Amino acid sequence: MVDVIITSFKEPLTIGKAIDSFIQQDIKEKYKIWVIAPDEPTLNVARRYSKKHKNIKVFKDSGKGKSFALHEILPKLKSEIIVLSDGDVHVKTNCLKYLIEPFNDKKVGCVTGRPVSEESKKNIYGYWSHLLCDAGAHKARLKRFRKKQFLECSGYFWAFRNHVIKRFPLDIPEDTVISYLFREKKYKIAYAPKAIVYVTFPKNLHEFIEQKKRTAKGHEAPRKYVNMKKIPRTKSFKNELLEGYRALFYPKNLIEIFYTLLLFPVRLYIWMLVFHHTRIKKKEYQDAWERIESTK
């Protein structure tokens, strides 16, 4: 049995597509789809689906953030595998099986899928999203997975073995901290690049910076709970410096080269903001529902 959790917040226009993408999956295991949201417009869409499909369930969370919502629903789920995704993304047809297959190895605790940008490469923000997904996250995860090194899961589409981690901190992104907690228990973290999830990304500079700043702050947070000497961080300013050269091989024409070069100072600025917020102002990552308007 597999439980698929789709967490959502004020996404009535996109939650239907997210649900549809999971309804179309063809796997041998029985599975339920849980739509979790605090707002009625999103829940009402999910309720309409639940009337047509018996395996779709609706759960109203308290609106205190994604991690808190998971703490509310997880004790109710008895399945062996928990799959998580978001209400503003959709997964590729028949790719769920690729996310579940690695769990045949009992030593695998978490499996992450591969985010792919839906944006157009013809504008700078769309191009950046493709570069960061393909040359950045995908290449980094593939390299670490092949070397049997630790890697963090993507919150857009991932899964973990149920009944192993009972509780996790609320002030860290769940996809980050649960990966670390499984690693501490000697489980392997697997990468399933065929488990593709399509994602929309920010379409203006302000939202691009805010999203990436929040993500980077989230990856800074585990140091409060995890011994980073035993389990090194996979997303850090140092790693970005060492592996950033891959971005230079991604562009296919002059305009893409120009877009690529512009990304470097923006990423540096984001890391400076993260350092200022976390080390000087002591403003750590906070779990809360946040909307990126241009992605809705």
C-alpha cells in the first residue's frame, strides 16, 4: 500500500492538474491520494474529485505550514511508503513506479524524483529555471547517487519509508531534514531520474530571489540538529562554488551564454542575503505557507 500526499495552499487553479497526474499512474501497488490544504477553495476542488474516485481523500490542515500539516496527517497513515508532492506541480504519466521501485531494497529509506522546468527558455527566468534543474540539481544528485554519497530529496516529488521517522523538527524543510534523519539511521537515499515532476518557477526577479533565498535558508537549518561533519551538506555556498562550472557548459547560443553569466552575481547576492539573515540577524528558516504568485 502507498499513500500519496499532495500538500497545497490556496491553489484551486492548479490542484486539479496535480490530482489528475496521480490518477493516471499505473502501479501494481494499491494507493490512496490525500489532498491536504487549509483553505476551502482548494479543498472544494479536491472534494469534487473524491466523489468520483474512491481512493482520493481530503484532509484540512490547521494552516500552520507544510511540516506542521505533515505532522497532523502522518500518524493516520499505515502504508509502507509515503509519497509527497505539491499542489502546484504535476508528475509525468506512469512515473510513480520509478519512485517506488528503489524501495525493493530494504536499505533504502528515501527516494527523490527529478524536477523539470515547464518554463520557456526564451526568457531569462525560464532559462535560469532549466539551468538550475538540469545542470544544477539533476547533475549533482546523479553524481552523488552514483558515488553512493548522501543527497537531499526534492520537495516537489519524493518518497520515504513509513514508520521509521516518528517525528521531525518543524523549523526545517521536511524534505531536507527527513533525508538527514534517514541517513543517520544508516538508510540509503536513492535518486530516480525517471520519476519526473513538472514545475513552474518564478517569472520575475523579486520572486526568484525570495524563493531561492528561502530554499537556501532551509538547507542551512539542519546544522542545528545534524552533525555536518558526519553528513556533509549537499547544498551550500561552498558546493555551489566548486560545482558551478557545470553551468558554463549548459548554454546553446549567445543569448543563453549571456543569461548564464548574469546568474552568477544573482546567486552570489542570494547567498549574501542568506548569510546576513541567518548568521547576523539570526533569522532562521520558518515553516509557513508561502505563495509564489507568478507560478500559480
